[in-house]
Amino acid sequence: MRDAMSSLAGFLGRRRRWVVAAWVLIVLVALPFASKQTDHLTGGGFDVPGSQSMKVSESLQNDFGDQADGIAVVLKAAPGASAAERDAAVARVQKEVATLNDVVLPPSVARGARRQLQGADVVLVPLRSDLSSDELIDPAATLREDLEPGSADAGVTPYLVGQPTIWAGMQEISKEDLAKAEGTGFPIVAIILLVVFGSLAAAALPLALGFVSVLVTGALIYFFSLQMETSVFVTNMASMIGIGVAVDYSLFILARYREEREAGRGKAEARSRSLSTSGLAVTFSGLAVIISLAGLWMVDYQALRSMALGAMTVVAVSILTATTLLPALIAMLGDRVLPGGIVGRVEGFFQRRFYRRRTAAEHASGKNRFWRAWTERVMARPWTAIAGVSAVLLVLASPLLSLETGTEALSQFPKDSDVRVGNELASAELGGGTDPVQVVASFDAPVGAADKAAVAGFVRDLEGAAGVSAVGRPAYAGDAVLVQATPSAPSESDAAVALVDRLRDGVVPASALAQRAEVDVGGETARSHDVRDQIGGSMWKIVLFVLSLSFLVLMVMLRSLILPLKAVLMNLLSIGAAFGVLVAIFQWGWFDGFLGFESQGALDTINIPLIFAIVFGLSMDYEVFLMSRIRERFMVHGDNERAVAEGLSTSARTISSAALIMSSVFAVFVLTGVPSIKELGLGSAVAIALDATLVRLILVPAAMKLLGNWNWWMPGWLDRLLPDLSFEGGESEPEPAKA
């Protein structure tokens, strides 16, 4: 494997102009598609296959399209608005709706709205369509552009309400947040890279690769969205991970190249060694991230799968750019990537001022005296280090015991958002939730008189059920009937969820209707409830898949059974601490108002598997990079303690810089995103920061000191079965001492 990477380095060096030209062509082709990546994204994909809510959704689309409300317009007239202005507002809605395909405003509904608006300041105007809730998102987005909800026009302010309009608004705010995050994230990363490398050319390379990776992934997302339902959040996910991962991978390889050059090796040899060591580590660490994200496909849930696919894609593209484009660019720039210029002179001034006693030998070998001394101090008291760090992480993780999840989309918007204001107005007007609970009864034959009597009895049961404010007239279609009930509480509240449970577990089974037909309870509240149950019931599969595959990858790479087990356990500690912080902030509301934090009363359901998979995978990056350096030194001399000290001292600065970059990128999304994106960004930033500091710099050397040569224990028969990837780049590779 190492020989293959060395051969690749030689090819890239000889054909560097062709390689760079090929990537330039790829970027030019990708650019127009990347600019349209959000055009076909959807708030859909949230149906749970086989659930009652999905059965109701399919029945609504197939049998009751003209009966099910999806989009509605709320018109709020100012007290002084004239009769003519109120009529004009309804006429404007009619005009804009007429331009939409498959969505209509019935004349009778328009006439009723005109009459109501003359006598009241708020009126709800339902639109009709035979499209499903997911398919209505695009028309809702178009209507948002045309009606400009929240903006008064001649004394009347229009608002759009209903679940499709919520997701259309989410698409809009996601685009804005993504632009802000990328505009802020890249400059922050650039500053960190300038400090790390002391060279404009060296700092520009990882930044350029981050841009290329995100851009190419954006184009691929556009094509994915044409073939499958792709979540509106996939662009934020890909950008958040892509910027950090692409820059980190480039940083690992570039830092190794500079180290080899400073050690006196020629340019070609330095490129070869950097690609065959750090390049190979990057490839495997990226594979570990992809494997972790692939665990999300264990859940039969399209929205989650599409977000996982976007993240997996950007990691794969980042591996390609780091192992092909970066070496070619290094070959073209030569020693301009070494410290120098204005930035290098400024950094050199501070190094001379604060690190005067650093010897030339240490500088040549790249071993920072601070990190070597740090490692020696940690390994001098390993039990103290392990007990102290473990206690801190366990305390941070303790709120995890109170974890609750939810899926409230409306609360993601600012309180003054037109989406939130409009739905609250509609809820007040209806006396409850804007999205009704929908009950579909399917008979074996066309509905007869006895069946209608059972339906009438069921309607009376619904009207008397706690939590129901109104029940609509039954709608019949062949062998099915639809009954819609308006909950007395907001559609996304716990009370509305409790109503769904009561209907499914009590009211429906006890009814005469259930004896004559298959009865399913659906609607947006029920769908969110089914999603929570689906993800909660699948978490054990995700965790088992991610832990098992990550263990296998590390075992093959490190030729050890102990080190992969240690890595898995330590990753779980940092992830648990990150979830504990999220519970304290977003569930308990400890920092409400700070940095725009707003307690949701629960963590977003979909974020639980996402954060676990993302953070576990990214933590593996630092594990792979650090352990590959330690193993490299161990294979040279066979001294475990010395190998840990040398490996950590040569890689600690790079790992710390990479973690700082990754945490900064995630932190940008904390400042710009909606609450669910803030959760994702903060959870990932906290976990990465804890992993790169407390875990990698304290727990790892302390544990490896205690375990000694047992770190490298591998049964002989298993060692012979595994492929030899030869990560280590030492001059000689004696057999390690047996434990």
C-alpha cells in the first residue's frame, strides 16, 4: 500500500500540470451545477415506511387529494384598512395562486374569505391540491417569492401556513445561513492556517482544497437531488463537514511534507514520504468517517439518509483532492510552501522571543520541546491523568441521562419570522393546531350504510375526545373515508403528540369503526411522532455498526486489538460529554439568549444519530493520524514509551491546529444556523475540542504508558490473516517486542 502511494506521488509530480488542469476543468464544469444545488432540495423524506402516518399520507395523495388541506394563506388586515383594500388582498392571492400548477383557490372559498375579511381583521384562506405534503413544498416556495409573506401590502399582510410552507421557509433560511457560514468560515480558517504554516502559499493550499471539495460536492448534491428525495439540510451538512475535513486532510499531508524537507530530504522524496505516510493515514481516516456516516443508512428514513450521503460525498471528495490535487500543487510551488515571506518573518520573531532555547536538532526533526515535555509529564502520573480527565468528561456527560428528543420545525424559526407569526395566527384562528390529525379508514368493499353509521359514531367519539377542538365532515372516496380533527394544542406540541397516542391506543381500537375497517391515524403530528420512534428504535443498530466497523478499520491499520478498543471507548467519552452539553443548553436552557441560543425543551430527533456518526468519524481522524505516527516510531526501535513521546511531539501541533480549524468551522454554524443546525454545530465543536485536547493529549499517552507493550498485542494467527498496509515510514522495521 505504501509502495502504491509512493508511485502515485511520483506520477503526480511528473504530471503535475495535467493533474492541476484536470481539477480546474472539474471545478469549471461543477460550478454552474453547484450554484443550483438547492433548487431541488426538499423538506420531504420524513415519512417512516410502513407507519400509520405514511399510510395516511399515501391515501391522502391517492384518494383525497382535493379534500386535504396543505397550504393556507392567512390575511391580517390593519384596523384602518378599507373594504377595497381587503378585497384587493384576496384578489392578489387569487392572482398568484392561479400561476401555480396543481394548486387552486376555489371561487367559493375566495368569496367566503372576502365576506369574512370585511367583518374581521384575520381570515384563513385554505388552498386545494391533489399533491402530497412533500410535493407541495415547491409551490409553497414559489408562493413565498410572489406573495412576500410578512410584508404589508395596502394595509393587509399575507402569511403562508401549513407544513409545506414551513419547509419552504426552512429552505430559504438554510440558503441564507449557508452563505453566511461559508463567508465567515473561510476567513477564520485562513487566519489559523497562516499562523500554523507561516507562509501564504502553504496556508492557501488547504483553503483552496476546501473550496474545491465543497464546490464539487455541491454539484454532486444537485444530481443526487434529481434522482432521490434530498433534504434541505444536506447543503449545510456538506459545507460544515467539507470545509473542516478538506482543510484538515490537506494540513496533515502538507505538514508532513514540510517536516521531511526540514529534515533534509529532497522535494521528490519528501512528497513521496508524505503521501505514503500521512496520505495513507488520511485515506484511512476518511474511510473511517465514511463508515461512521454509512451507519446512518441503518435507519429506513430518507431525510437522514440523504444528509448522510451528502456528508459521505464531501469526505470522499476531500480524500481525492488531498491525495491527488495537493501533491501536484506542492510539486508546482516547491519550497514556497515552506515558512518564509512576511508571515514567516513575523512568526519567526515570536518563535525567537518565546522559544530561544529550542535546539537546532529539535527544529530539524520537528519535535517541539513543549509537547515532548508535556507527554513526559502526563506519562509520569498516568493514573492521575486518566482519573482527572475521565471525571471531567463524565460530569459533562451526566445531563445525557435526562435526554429528550423532539421534531418541532416551527420553533426553528426566529420569533418574529413570518413563518412562525403566520402559523401562530392560524392556530389562534382555528382554536388549535394548523395541521389536523387525519384519520383514514379503509374498508374491504365500497362504503355501505352500516359503514357510514360506524363512521358517524367514530366522529362523535372524536368530538368527545380530550384534546380535540373540532372535527370536520367525513370525506368518502370509494372504499375509504377521511376524518380530520383539529387538535386544541399547537400541532407540534407534546399535547398534540399525546392526542395521537390516545387516538391510536384508545379511541380507535375501542370504536365500532375499527371492527369494520383498517383505521390509521396520521397527519404532521403523527408523522413527527413516528419519526421519533423510528430513530429511537434504530440507534442501537447505528451504534453497533459504527463501533464494529471503526474497530475493524483501526485493527487492520494498527495491527493491534487493544488500541482500537481504547479508541472506541475514549471516543464514546467525548461524544457523551458533547451530548451532555447539548442537553444543558438546548433542553434545559442554561444559556438562553447567549449567542442566540433558545431552549427547545428537547434535542432535535434527527440530530442524535447525526452528531454521533459525525463526531465519532471525525474523532477517528485524529486517532488515525496520531497512532500512525506513534506506530511508525515504535516499529523503528520497539520502545513503547519513547514511541508515544516521539509520535505525540511530532503530531500534536498538527492535530491541535486541525482540531482548532474543525471546531472553528462548526462554531461558525453555531452563530448563523437555525436551532437544529446550532445543535449540530455546537455538539460537533465541543466533541472535537474535547477529543483533540483531553483525549488525544492526556488520556491517550497516559493509557498507552500503563498498557506498555500490550498496546501492540495481536494474536499471531490473526496478524497473518490481515492485509499488511505498511503505514509506518521508518528506516527499519524490527519486530516489536512481545507483551
